[in-house]
Amino acid sequence: MTFLAMFLLVWAGSLVAGFLGALTGLGGGVVVVPLLALVLRVDLRYAVGASLLSVIATSSGAAAAYVRDGMSNIRVAMFLEIATTLGAIGGAALAAHVATGLVAVVFGLVLLGAAFMSLRRPPDPHEPDRPADPIARALKLDGSYPAKNGPVAYKVRHVPAGFGLMAVAGGLSGLLGIGSGALKVIAMDDVMRLPFKASSTTSNFMIGVTAAASAGVYLARGYLDPFIAAPVVLGVLPGALTGARLLPRMRSRVLRLIFAGVITVLAIEMLYQGATGRL
Amino acid sequence: MRAWTDERMERFIGGLLRAGVLVSVALVFLGALVSLLRHGGERQNFELFRGEPEALRGMAGIVTGAFALRGRSLIQLGLLVLVATPVARVAFSVLAFFLEDDKIYVVVTLVVLAILLASLFGIRP
């Protein structure tokens, strides 16, 4: 295949991946990496490196939009970023030392988890008061978000468990080149009990910082190929921004079902090819 | 007062990030254009993992190549700008928490910044 043909294929695929990733809230990485590795037979390390960069582009590009509505909790994000960045560097370092087949198997398992997560119901937005977490109080993590009838206050719980899960999310991000959105949502929604709106925007804030931590490792190791990364970044970014704009008008239930199906197929393919040593 | 400072700072940071992404995309696009014009018809093999040459791994090599208008170096410079955007966000958050006199979060944010810089400037685990 000529360089031009490859460039255009990767670009078009990344555009679709960014679009679908934004519509379903899972991020473009879960589609970009399998697309590059399975369909276009790009080495998995190049695929992961390029995907990490698209994660940063999407996070930074969407930041201005998210900031305006005042939903994200900067203190929660900063505190948890200690865990995600350390995890990310660990994951990126691990990527250099394990066989790509094993990385593919882990990727397949994470994809299955993400497909499952995308089908579950959103958790209850608000819970009646329970005893607050003293750590959350000491770290001033409790916050509020704007609503129709004035700001709604919320308390943050189970800080140590959330912090631990975030380290795992960072590790997977560094190893697999994804935003780890699904795991971040589990940590913030289910464990720390942040309201859904606060946790999803806070997660977007964190994803770029987490990916930047592992991107440094990928760059220095020579895993960032400009010819692969360029079409991925130029494709995922406009795809994701368009998807985010269309999101409020889409019927997300049907979309999630389709996307979960696609992801499951990709997961099985990654597991198979990883386990048989073809990746 | 606190909410006001947070919001204003965040708005500023949001604009800064968008500008960073635009500069990055422009550099990547330009680099891709140069590369495609020069090598678009050649065959490329990305199945074989070689690792990038030294000139595309470090900042000094990338900047030198970009000034020589090498397509690959221009793309790589754009990617470096992209990686720098979240780092700038964290750096400005240090300033924001300092202005709010929030000592705990000045320290928390400095720790995150230190981890990021250690990763980018080559302290390898």
C-alpha cells in the first residue's frame, strides 16, 4: 500500500472512531487501536502511541466547552491525577517489557468490560446523606454543580478506594493508549459517589493529563511514529468534536447497543489474535 | 469569591488549551502535507516495528528538524505541542490555587506537575 493510501485510510477510520467514541462516551481509543492493529496491521506499539495522542487532543480540544458549564470538580481531578499519572508511567513502562500479544489480550478484556459498562443504566444521580468521608473533608473534595434551582451540593466518599482504582485506570491508559473512561466512571460514580454530570466532565479533565504522562515515555522510547500519529490525531479530533456536538440530539440507547456490539466483536478478535501470537 | 476565581481561571485555561490544540493541529497538518508531497507514492511498512530514530525522540532533534522543514520533524513538533497542553493546564492550576491561597492544592498540583515533567524530561522508570 502506498503511503498516501495508508494515510487516508487511517485518517478516515480515526474520524469515525472519534465520532463514535464521543457519542458513546467511551473515547476514540477503544476503536482506533483495534482498527490500526487488526485491520491495517500496524504494530501495536505504534497504534497505542498514536491513540494516546488523540486522547490528549480530544481532552484539550473539548476543555473550553466543558469549563463553561462549571460542572467539573478541579480538586477531585488534581488529587486523583497523582494516582493516574503514576499509574500511567507504570503502564507505559510495562508496555516496553511485555509481549505485544499479552497487551492485545489485556486490551480485549478491557474492551469487553467497556462494552458491558456502556449498556448499564446510569447510577442514581443523588443519594440521601450518609456520613461523609473525613479524608474528603480534609482535602476539600466536596463540591457542587449548577442546576435549574441553584447549585446542588454533593459529598465525596470512599476516597482511598477511588484513588486506588484511578491508579489502575492510569496504568491501563499507559499500557493500552486509551482514556480508560469506563474505569474512571466506575471509580467516580460508583465508588466516590460523584453526580454523573460532575464525574464525566471531571474525567475529561483528567484524561489528557493522564495520557500526557505516558506520552513522554512513548516518545522517548521511539513508539510515536509521526506518519501513524498524524492521520490519527487529524481524524479523531474533528470526529470527536462533531460527536460531542451531536450528542444532545441523539437517541443514545440504540447507539450504545450498536456500539457495544461492535466493541464485543473487536474484543474477541483482539483476544484471539493476541492469544495466538499474531499481534 | 472562590467560585469566581476558579471560573475565570478555568475559562482562561480553556482558551489556552484550545489555542495549543490549534497550533498543534496546524503543525501536524503542515508536516503531513510536506511528507505526502515528497513521499506520498512510496510504499511504507508499519507492520515491522523499528522504533523511531534518535532525531525524532528528543526535543532538540525534533526542533532542529522542524526548522529544516522536514515533514516528520514538523509532525513530531506538533505532537510535542499537543503533549504540552495538559502540562500547561496543570502549571496554570498551580498558579490558580496559589492565588486562592489554597496551600494543600498548591502542593497536590505541584506533585502532579513534577510527575509529568519527570516523564517528559526523561527520568525513566
